[in-house]
Amino acid sequence: MSGYATPTCADGHERMSFGCVFAVEQWAASIEAAEIILGHSQERWQRWIVMVIALMALAFFGKGLAAVGWAVLSDTAPKNMVGLSGGVFNGIGNIAGIITPVVIGYFVASTGSFNSALWFVAAHDLIGIFGYVVLAGPFERVVIEQRIPSNDRA
């Protein structure tokens, strides 16, 4: 599983991104806080509140895990093109941030329900998981060879 569960850096060392570690800690702390605040009562509304807090904590975990893309980008981009690569990466992400609300709005307007919109988001999540687990493989820095122009002009 090396290179799949944990990003492998260009130097061959495996490490988990700070964002992922922070997200796991935040998720665990949120669950503990919910149990301390609400106690271990079996009241129905309290169980719902704990579940909502747990789901929100899981969402924050996913947000932290999404930052792994930036760690992979900084480890794989050519050394002299990290800024350009980051800009392209961010631009594509911003395009998704424009298109997704439009598509979700279309689904809600045409069906009157968020069900198809949630399936749309879930499908993109599965595509992202598939991309990282199956397609990505080990991460290595891209090396671009610079050609030296020759003075031989015939």
C-alpha cells in the first residue's frame, strides 16, 4: 500500500500531511466534546445531536484530507515550476467551484429535491478516491530537462 495510503515524497520517505493529522485530531476532539457536553444519556434528541456533531466532524476531517492534494502537488511539481503548477491546480479547483453549484441548482430546479445533487457529489467523491488509490501510484517529482540551444545554424 506504500504510495497509496500515505503520500510518498520525491526523496522516497513516506509522510502523512499535517492537514490530515490535524483533521483526525479535530474529529476525535469533536466526538469527545459532544459526549462530555451531552453526557451519555439515551434521550432521542441528544443522540441526534451527537450524530450531527459526529457528521460535522467527519466533514471537517474530509476537508483536512482534501489538503493532501496540495502536499502531493508541492512534492511532485518540477522544482522551478511549483508556483505555476499551484496556480493551474488552484484554477482548475476554482472552475469546479463555479460549475458544481450550477449543476446542483439545475438538479434541484428540475427535480425539486436534493437527492440527485447529493448523488452527484457522492459520484465525484468516488471518482476522486478511485483517482488517488488506483491511478495515482507512487508520487515522484517531475523533472523537466532544459535544452541548451546550439549555435550551429546551417
